Amino acid sequence: MSKRKAIYIPFPQAVPKVATIDKRGMSPCRTSCPIGSKAQGYISLISKGKFNEALRVIAEDNPFPSICGRVCQHPCEDSCTRNDLDQPLAVAALKRAAVDYADSLPQEPKPAVIRGEKVAIVGSGPAGLTAACELARLGYKSTIFEALPVLGGMMRVGIPAYRLPRNVLEQEIQAIVDLGVKVKTNTRFGKDITLDSLLAEGYRAVFLAIGAQLSRKMDIEGEELEGVYPALDFLREVNLGHQVKLGDRVAVIGGGNTAIDAARVAWRLGAQTVTIVYRRSREEMPAVEAEIEEAEKEGIDIQYLTAPTRVLDAEGALSGIECIKMELGEPDESGRRRPVPIPDSEFTLEVDTVLPAIGQLAELAFSEETGLNIHRGALEADKLTLATNIPGVFAGGDVVSGPDTVTGAIWAGKCAATSIDRYLMGEDPAKDRAETNLLALDKSQIAVQEDEPRKERQQMPSLSLGKRRGNFDEVELGLSREAAILEAKRCLTCAGCGECGECVRSCEANCIDHGAQEIIEEIDVGAIVVATGYSLMDWKVYGEYTGAQHQDIITGLQYERLLSASGPTGGHIKRLSDGKEPKVVAFICCVGSRDDTKGRPDCSAICCMYIAKQAILTKEHLPNSQVFNFNMDVQIGGKNYAQFIRRAKENYSINYIRGKVSKIFRRNGSLVLKATDTLLGAPVELEADLVVLATGVDSSTDAIELAKKLNISHDTYGFFNESHPKLRPVESSTMGIYLAGACQGPKDIPTSVAQASSVSSKVLALLSKETLETSPLVAEVNPRKCVGCFRCMAVCPFSAIEEQELRGGNKVAKVNPAICHGCGLCNATCLPAAASLKGFTDDQLISEVEALCNLELSL
């Protein structure tokens, strides 16, 4: 039953017969993505071969689907539910596959409104480009100012072409420029343009996304020597097509992605030996694991727990680096164990070039002139809106967060665009920004199905080692179309609906809105009808039934779905384990009812009849099947029900066995039921293909909580109590609140319908009256005596007392006579004697006594 689609009709008898969308929350892959990409949605489409539709879903949130499919660090995979079963989904590879096999990038619709305000964007990295894209969608014309001669920021000059081919980068950047974005390259902020000059040119808002493109220094002796070349500068020169002299022996200092990229680039440029020097262990290395593995395949040596102490100088030229071995000590502020030098462990590494890659900094020389606040070496901006201390100026990406991922920068660009739009519209940029449409799923509540098969993750094919040397051809070749579909089918769809949007596009009535949020309204009503139904008891408390690995043991409600034409099998009766038609079906009654040890001592009343109906339908669907009914005794309470049971026995040859099933177990692929026929006094052992349990009826899960809110009483099991079982069977103890259906106790459909009709007539009679009569024995509060202590409100069991504000602003207690039951607790509690009970004042009691005395004297 759990494998049904996210959109379904809850049950065939639903009135009106409408579909519902199952949203269990936000999937772990989505909540862990910085931009909230609907991974489950587009993966579901890929599993059906719908690559065009999948790309459309990706592009809604991400302007760089192909880029992210190659360089994203995919935290979504770390949180994938499939980790609990075998291996996570290859989410990034599937994102790339959507682009590879779609016909083309989706066309951007024209904005609904064209805005006249100009926006300046400084920096063309992923943050700046994303902001330009989002602003274009909102109708704004923006201009990007870039210091380099090309667009792309660190995507262009920091990521090597073997990871991110330049034609892929160009295509997705050009798609953004084609939206009407103006571009000015070779324009450096703080030199060619300033904040004042941009505002003077009429730009109403500015987004600073200049990145962090300065390298941190090692702070060791000799790092100023020729041959010590910051890895960021090295990558920038190579990616811009400039020649860089390396030598045969190269050492890279650091353990991040930049260090790995620099090492692999040096190897491609002809370096004979490339060594990465990293001061911590492999477990603490921040680079992407797959990139570390590829570096090792290419023969790059990684020296763990090693740190440089000085750069060696031989007659003014670099000759090597002195290093020292480290050991891990106590954790530092990052949470990682601090590396501590091991005394007398120094050694020399002979190299021709040293490429330090130990961190990046933002270039903030302009900050003094602009007045922008700086915090710990980065621009200071609001975490929610990215607004700086200067109105109309926003900042995001690496210049605020420090070195981050491409998806982190995309989030900053999207966030800045929303803030700029609100700022220019005169709205509060922070309003409702922290809200989300869906709550995150609690991973502890996600249960992987026991029968879910293990499936191997599709491996990314790659360029052979022999073809990598001396060129920058792409290493990862992408999944094949067939492999992408197989990989997508591994998704467990743990969130139910993945918001792929296909339902919205296909719904002719335009009635689906995935952005709709829960709205709490207060509505004044004249009557309340409680018809909360019931829930089924948990049959798994019976361990004697669960030992058979209960895939082919289902409840009567689940079997009703199998019998329905709109159910998961289209009305065909099939076993869940193998999809075969069952030849022997056994029904077991009284599972949870008439059992005061694990269930309830009373009879659920309706089970015998609905199981009889299902047994008859089974014989009509499968005439050659054998159907058995195990029962304690058959309870027949309705009109002509006895004839229905007789018909089941005589016309359909359904075998009724009076006896309780004591155990179910498996034998040779069949379910074996053990019972005792109490009429014959003989043991029974039956092999069945499918077992259907008539589970007992319990109150709805939130019945007791609702009873507290409505101030109505309930019994031990959570069913609501009527005011009087014979005189007032559909009225609660609170006037104006009526009960209908199984909220009072187990009821069949005809009885529930009849009761609902009775409730309707009661409600109509109530609402048709101009005035209502209340009981004379109710409390009242004298507002002149009331001091507003509200002790009476605290003790009232029916919440019949509320606050009332007088003209002078004083608040006093007021009794609602429609709810008051005249218990007198408020009267007993009220210190100033402001509360009294009508019919029980001293004057009234004395008058009654005098009347009785006068009556006795007259007699």
C-alpha cells in the first residue's frame, strides 16, 4: 500500500470523490541543498525518461544545472535516505543527465511587468550571475561589472576545464546574458567604478558579489622566493590561457578543492612529480572525496599529517621546502582535531615550484571609502536579506561568507534578487523570509520498506588515465540515458510528493497550488457537528501474527483498496509479495476487539459484516478460490444481516470456522494458520496465500485533544459521549455541539447516515430560531462587583467564562449561558461574591421556603 503514487483518491466511497496530494514533508535531499532544489521531483521525472520536464524543474531553482551537475559538492547525497539501505543516489550526475538528454535549455517566459529601476551587480561569479537572472525574471534590467576580461568568476578561473568544460560554462552564462543583462568586463570595483559613481549613474540598488580571490599567506620563511606561486593565481593564469612555468617537481600546500585542482592541473601541464602537503589526516581533508580519489589515480602523492616550516633558498632560487610531521591533538574551533608538530621530525622535500592553497580572502581595499562594515575579513551583511549597513546596497557570496560552494553562491544571488525587488517596491525585505512551505522530514520517522531491494549505484564512466596527460579533456563522461533512468529508479520518494509540477501543467481546472500554506481562521458559527470517524487498532501487537513477515497479511481497509477499481491494482486481487492471484484467502475476525488483554473488551460491531461483504466479493472476483472466515462468533445486529451471512455460506461456499487463530507462520512460501474449531473441538491447520484481518475499531487519533478544545466528554477509549443515549442521542453535553457517526463508537454506514440526517435536522432547527432558550440554572456575573481576578475562569470546567472589557477599559468576567452547566464552581470561588447561580440566590431560596411553609399552613 505504501507504494502508491503521491496523488491518489483516499478511498472509493469518498464524497466528493477528489484526489489528495501526499506531502509528508520536505525530503532530506531538498533540505540539505543550499537552494532547496526539488531533487526528488526531477529524479522522479528522469526515472520515467522525461528529461525535458526534469530540466524544467531544475531550472526553476538553478540557473546552472549543467555546471552544478559537474562541480556541485552534493550535500544532498550525504543526507539521502538511501544511505540507510545501500548507497546514496547520484543526484549530481542525474542533474547533469537531465541537461545531457533534454532537447534544449528551457525557454524563459517573458516577465509579467518591465521595471524601470536600474540595478548594478559587481562580480560575475555564480552569485552575481544568479542575481542577474532572477532580477531579469522579475522584469529588472541589470548591469554586471566584472574585473576580469571574461564572465564566470571562480567558475571560470578557479575550476579547471577537465572538471568544467568551457563550452558548458559559456552556454549557461550566455543564457543569462540573453535575458537582457548588460555586461562590462575589465572594470574593477574601487578603481574603475565606485559605489558613489554607480549611485550617481542612476542605479537604485547595488549587489556586491566580488568573491574572495586573494590567497592567504603561509607565514613561513622564504615564501616570497620566486617559484612560490599562490594556487589561486596559478589556476587563474592557466584558465585564462596564459603560459605558466612549473618545473618537474611541484608541491601543493593545503587540503581543499583548490589544492586538489592545482595538483591535477600541474600534472596535466607536465610536472613529473606532484606532492600535496596536508597538515591533517585523510578524514579531516575538506576536498571532495571523489576528487581526492581521482588525484590518487593520477599518481599524485598526498603527504598527510605534514606541514611546511620554511621554503629553502639556494643562491636566491627555490630548492625545496622543509616540512615537519604532525599528530592530531584536541579539537579546535572548527571541530577538527588540531595538528601538533612532532619534535625532531623535520625533513626536506626537493621541489621546483610551491603552490600554496591554504585559504582565500576577499579584496576589501574599497571598504574605507564606501563606509561598508567589515567583520572578520568579510563584508558584513544581514544573514536573511544580505542588506549591508548602506541602504540599497546588498552583498553576498564569498565576499560575505568566505570561500563557499557554487550552490551556496547561487543561494546568495537568489536571496539578493528577492531583497532588491522588495527594497525597490518599498516593501520590507525581511518579511516572511524565514517561512517555508513544507516542514523538513524527520529522518528518524522515515522507514525504509523491508522488501525494498538493494540496488547498486550507477558508476560514472571516466576518461582513461592514458588520455588525461597533457590535455584538459573532461574526465567524467556522464551517465548513459539508460543508466540515468536506472539510477533515478533507486529513489525511495521518501517525501511523497516531490513537487515535480507535472500535475499543475496537466490540470485543466488550474486547481493545484503547491505554494499554498496552512491558514488558521476564526469563524463564528451557530453549531458544530463532530464527525471525526474512527481509526483501526494496531494489529501488530499480536506477535503471533507478525512472525510470518507480514507482507501478505493485510487489514480489511487495505483489502478494500485492493477490491476497488481505483485502488493500486485496479480492482484485481493480487498478493503484495509476488503479484499473483491468491487461491486461498483467510479472513480473521475480532483482531483487537473483544480482547481486554491487548485490545478492547467490547465488540467493534461492524467487522463481521464488512468481512462478509469482502469474502463475497472475493468469490465473485476469483470464483475458483477458497475463502475461510475464522471468528469467535458472528455478531449480526442490522436489518436483513442474518440473510446476508446465510447467503455468504450457502451461495458462495464461504467456510465459517468458529475459532480463534493462535499463530501464523510461513511454510514453503505459504502462510500457515493454526486454530481450533471450537464447535468440533478439533485443531485446524490451513495454508493460505493471503490473510485479511478484521481489525477492531478505535477512536480517532486526536479525539481526546478535540474533546478538550470543545469541552465535551469522552469515554475511556476516546469516543465522545452523547448527552443521553435515548432522549438526546446526537447531542453532546455542550449546547450547539452535535455528534454523528463513529466518533461516538463503532457504527456501520447506514447507521452513520441516519444519525447524520438526525444531526442535520437538529442543526436546522437550532439555526432557524430567532431566540434560543437556555437552562435557568446557569451562572451570572455582576460586573459592578467583579474585580477582574478571573479565578472563576480558571476553575470553570466548561470554559463558559470569558473576558469582557467595559467602557472605562476595565476587564470583568462574563458567563456564556449557552455553555454554562450551572455547576456553581465559579460561585464558590468568587471572593467578592460577584458570581452567582440563577435560581440559587438567598432571596430565591427564602421565597421558596416561605412558599412551602404557606402551602403547609393552608393545608
